[in-house]
Amino acid sequence: MRRQLEEPIRRHWYGSNGLGNLFLGALTGPASVLFGLGVRTRNVLYDQGLLHSADPSLPVISVGNLAVGGTGKTPVARWLMDRLLQLDRTPALVSRGYGHDEVLLHRRWHPGCPVIADPDRLRGVAKAAREGADTCILDDGFQHRRMDRDLDILLFSHRDPLPARLLPRGPYREPLRSLRRSQLVLVTSHGQTGRRHVHQMIRQLGALPGSPAVVAFPFRPGPWQELDGSIARRPEAGAVVVSSVARPKSVAALAEEAGVQVAEVMAYPDHHNYSEDDVTRIRNQAGSRPMVTTEKDAVKLVHFRDHLPDVRVLTLAPDPDPGVVRIIDKALETALAKGDARVANEPAQGREESA
């Protein structure tokens, strides 16, 4: 039912035509105006210092977005964790805990690093410090203005529609002028098809007043895996693609780019928690055909592996240009130096209170 409700709304967001679209526009327009008023008021209060942003107890790098869903925050956060490890840092991932699949993934990817789920992100950073971290990646942190950050990385998908319309008329949580709060913008894409649209978005975002550096951050299909994360071979026959992500069609397109013949797509709502009934339906629908799913779905489906058809997991591999990697590394080094100096100058009593 939730997917049936989401589909017409997403079609409305991304420019479908027809009487239904006109009706949704008339219905959501006034609510979007009210939502925008609330967002702008909150931002003004923070910008003018009437609402206070607290200093965290560690250097913090936020990965966020303006539009809801499907920009690649989870794999970008993983890549940043890997870069920090290469810089001999001890990073932690701090999330509000919505969508536990992402928390499970980060714990699988970085078992030696703290992964904290806490709706109070300031408290989560303090907990990460107690667990031995010296740096934090803040997942989906751009709108979390109650805590200051040392670096805000803002993500856009090449599919995010422009001009930007605020919720619920469009997918945006803030207007485009908010990107001036960030220090770096990454435009993500999945596979070769998406890359053709990236440069146009880079030009549009880069032309906005006060825009920071805007660069491309593409993904390509990575190695195939089993549900438990072990290496696997590509499925040979026509496959059923099963996913619970914001953009299920992009999963199918990426699977085809990876050499898979896609026979059918089964889409569940974003962050869906699979039940035994879901697994039975998937098994009956797939029959003797292999199943392809995402890493985010794999951590939730692994417990049902004995009741599923032959499953292969399609992974994402970051594929940024070396020049882009240098830009990101420079931003990280600047942020870490800033954050280390701030933490070192913070009074011991203040650190104890934040913990």
C-alpha cells in the first residue's frame, strides 16, 4: 500500500503529466508554502544566532542532501570512512537510526569502527568519543543544525529535479540557497546512463550565488556478492530484481549494465523490513529464476537465505576522478585540522558536559 501511495507522488515530483498531476499540484502547493515558511524561519533563527549550534566533542564531517531519498549517502559515507582510515584516523559513523539497514551495513563494512544510532546526534558523537573514535561521519546531518560541523558535504543525485520544489509538492527539504551552508557538493550517478546528466546539473548548481565547489561522484557496478557479503558470480539467467530503495528502477538499470538480463522488478517501500510473507511472495514470484538485490536489502534478507531463491547482491563501487579525490582529500584535511584545534581548545569541563 505504501508503495502504491508513493508512486503517484514521485511521478508528480519528477514531472509526469495528466489530470492526476494537476490535482496533486493543487493539493500539495499550499502545504509546500507552509513547509517552506517553517524551514526558512528555522534557518534564519540559526543564521542570526537566535538558536544555538553546539560544538561536538570530535571533528565532525556531515554527509547530507536537500532532496529526500536516493542520493547515495550510505556508500559515500562508507568511502569517506575508508579515506579517514587511510589518513590514520579512527572514525565513527553516527546516524539518527532511521532505516536500520544503513546501520547494519556500516557495521558490516567497518566492524572495527564505532557505529552509533542515536536520534540525538550530539549525544551520539559523545558516545563515539567514549568508544575511542577521533572523528565522526554524521549520516544525513545537513538539516541537523543543533550541532556544528567542521565539514558539510551535500549530495545531489543527477535525477533530482530542478527547479527545486519543497515538500510535499516536490522532494526538497530545503531551498537551493541552503547549499551555501555546505563546503562541497557532490553530484552522484549510478552507471553510464546517469553520467550523461551529471555535467548539466553541475553547471546549474555551480552557477548559484555562493555555491561551493560542485563535482561529480559516479558509481559503477561493483563485485557480485552472496547475502552474507562473500564473493559470488554473476547470475546467468533472467533475474528478478528485488529492492526496497527510493529509486528501484535505477537498481534494475545498474543490474542490466552489469550484464544481467532483468526479467522482473519487485519494489518495496524505502527501508522496508521484510517479513516471512514477503519472503514467501518473493520465492513464489521468482520460481526457478535467480534473484538480484542491493547491499541495503541483503543485510535484512540474510536471515531468510534458506527460504529464498538463488540470490546475488549487486554492489556499488565509487568511481570518482583522481582530481575529485584530491579536492575531497583537501576538504577533509582542512576540516580535520579545524576540528582538532577546536577540540584541543575546548575546556575539559565542556568536554565532560557534552559527554
